[in-house]
Amino acid sequence: MSTADTLQGFKRDGRVVIVGASLAGLRAAEALRDEGFTGKLTMIGDERGEPYDRPPLSKQVLTGWVPADGTTLPRRRDIDAEWLLGVPADGLDLANNHVRLADGRTVPFDRMLISTGVRARPWPVEAEAALDGVFVVRTREDAAGLQRAVAAGPSRVLIIGAGFTGSEIASVCRERDIPVTVAELAPSPLVGGLGAMIGEIAADMQRAHGVDLRCGVKVTQLEGDAQGRVRRAHFSDGSTVDADVVVVALGGIRNTEWLRDSGLVGVWGVACDAGCRAFDLNGLVTDDIFVAGDVARSPNPMYEYRFISLEHWANAVEQAEIAAHNMVSAQANRWPHLSIPTFWSIQFGVNIKSVGVPTYADEVVVTQGSVADHRFVAAYGYQGRVTAAVSFNNAKWLDHYRQLIERAAPFPPPCPTPDQPLDAKPVPVDFPGPTLLAQGATVVVTGHDPGERRVTAMRQHR
């Protein structure tokens, strides 16, 4: 039987299992059906409800604008799948091609997609994490509980971690005139994703909106009262803060424990090639195991083939669709996942957007606008070429910077616009160490036509 006949037989009668019934899993399932796959499709998820959208949880749900149960993802089409929800995967047997569930059942497959995502990093002291009033924000239940606590008018909210999620929650609280303390081990907010210069701007912005921002300190203890409700936090500098709501915003942990004996996974996630096929621990690519979404680590040729994990919405969608296409395509017709990442965040009345990978940089320069007015664009460079750009209330220019990144344009870039600062000079980007960088996600990816995207080698700028 020819390869083409084998592929057609798989598309007609094959078995695909998707582990992770959230955004990436749902979009992959829809894409498989769009690609003509008519075989058996099984969706495995540890949560009981249907797939839902996570970005609104720290934004619209927290403000009360959207109820937590109103975040269910829309279906683009019927996927005709078997849904196994509320029972997580507990193991993967590559020798026999089956997934083991926590209740002891096994699910056979011919090809499988891993899209198990991440979970919120909890407060490390279990008894303190269990105090009434201590929250993380990852699930609908998390967001609904925090929304009720904020709506009740707490005397003070303490947020541990000043990444994007923590900063957004602080912004919502200040909009409601709730006293907020933000504790951050790094020198400033957002510094792990955007560097020291932007971090200082973010710190000024938070303090201007009344946030009690404490950087360079660590929360050492959460103290509860006799009724088991959180009341006070102790800091590494000896100070304390009274708070009746505490939000732990320390980033995520990739859901890979169920793969511990599979031979696939490392602590940072599941490595895969640009076509979303998983690597095993020996560095060999697998033929039937694909990865998409927050749990995936894939090499990006535009960033020296470094393995990059992206924990945001559009990347999950894009990787899922590419993985689905490649599952049912011959080698010559497979697509690479090549993208210019972007992220966005709205906090304290400022729309922050970025394109590229700001952490892949050694210098940064303000190329347009005014920092004082919180309306500017900053370009990032690495060894003389443009690698990223960040905008504050000035996103209309980001497509221009995307093109500079794609062309490996020299840094600092020319900027023929009337709002170019006259005295702007590149400065060191100054990121904290890897321990702090691992605490939060920084980017989201925009869409493109993956069928036409390829890499062209570029000569280095001298």
C-alpha cells in the first residue's frame, strides 16, 4: 500500500486522541474535521465543563461584566467527538499507543495531540494557600470566587506577583477604589517580560494610580485568623500588610506530570519541532505525537532556533491548527509553525501591546512618542538587529515593526516619523535572572497563513 493510500485510510478510519479539552484542543478538533478527517475523535479533559475562554477571567469576569459561566468557547462546527471530561490523563504508553486515565481506563490512538496547558502556580505553603480569601486565577471557578470577593468590598487586596495578570488585577481593583498592595520580588512590574526601562514606567504608572507597590521583597508568610480567613502578610524586609483578599499571581506550571514515564517531557514542557511533532528525551522526533498550546516548546528560526513557549490565546489557536493539518498531511505538505509573537494587556487606562520576543534582546530604545505621556513605542534589538517592539497607547505602528523583525532590520531602526524623540539612545534591556523570568508568560501570537510561511536566511548586520 502506498503512503498516499495509508494517509487516506487514516483520514477515513483512524483514531485521534486530544488530551487537553480547552482552547487548543477544541480548535485542533475543528481543524481536523475541516481537513477531512472522518475517523474517531476523542477529547480528554480534567475539567467537567465544556472548553472556555481564559483571557476574560482576569478582565471581564473580574469586573463583573461577563459571568464566569459565560466564557464558553463558541463552536465553529460540529466535531462529532467522544468527550471524556472530568477525568485527567494519568499516563502515556507509546509502545502500545494508548493514554491511561486516572480512573484506570485506557484510550487507544493512532495519533495524539498533547494540549494540556498550564495551571496556576499555587502559594507554596499548603495550609496558607487553603486560607479563605487566598486565590489564584486560572479556572472559571477561580475567577468567579475572586469576583465575589472583590465585589464584597475588601479592606485591602494583596497581589503577589506583578506580571501581566497581577498588574491587570491590580488595575481592576483600583478602578473600584479598593486599596491594593502589589508585592514583586523583581525590581519592578513587568520587568521579566519587558525589561528594566519598561518596568520603571509600569512602576510609576501603578503608583500614580494609588497602588502600594513593593518591589525587591518577598512575601514570607500568610497569616490567618481563628476562623481560617487570611488577615495579614509578612514580608522579607520585616514589614507586614493587613489584607482580607490575597491573589497569588506567580505564573504557571505546565501540566506534564502525566507524561513522567513516557520519555517525552522535560520540566519546561513538551519539546516539538516546527511542525508540532513531539521530541523524545533523546531528541528524536515522533511521528504520531503532536503538541500545541501553552505546554509546547518549539524552535523559532527567527530567534536562533531557540525553544520558545508561548502561554497565550492566539498561539494556542495557531499551533492547534498547524498540528491538525500536519497530522493528516504528507511530509511534503506539512506546515511549519513560524510566527512573530505578540501580546496585549490593558491596565491603568493604558493599552500595552508588543510584537516579537522582547526577552530576546540586549538593548532597547524609545523610537516614537513620549514616555511621560504613556504614549510611545520602544524597539528591542539583539546584536544589531530588531527583535521586538512594545507600544503604550500607540499600537497602530506595530505592523511596521513586525516587518522590521521579519526582515532582520538593523538596530536601532530608522523611524521617519514626526514623533521621534530627539535624544533617544539605546540602553541595556536589563532583564532579571532566569528564576524570575520563569514566573510569568509574556507573549501571545497573531495569526498568519501557515501554508505560505517559510524562512529565508539573512546575512548578519555588522
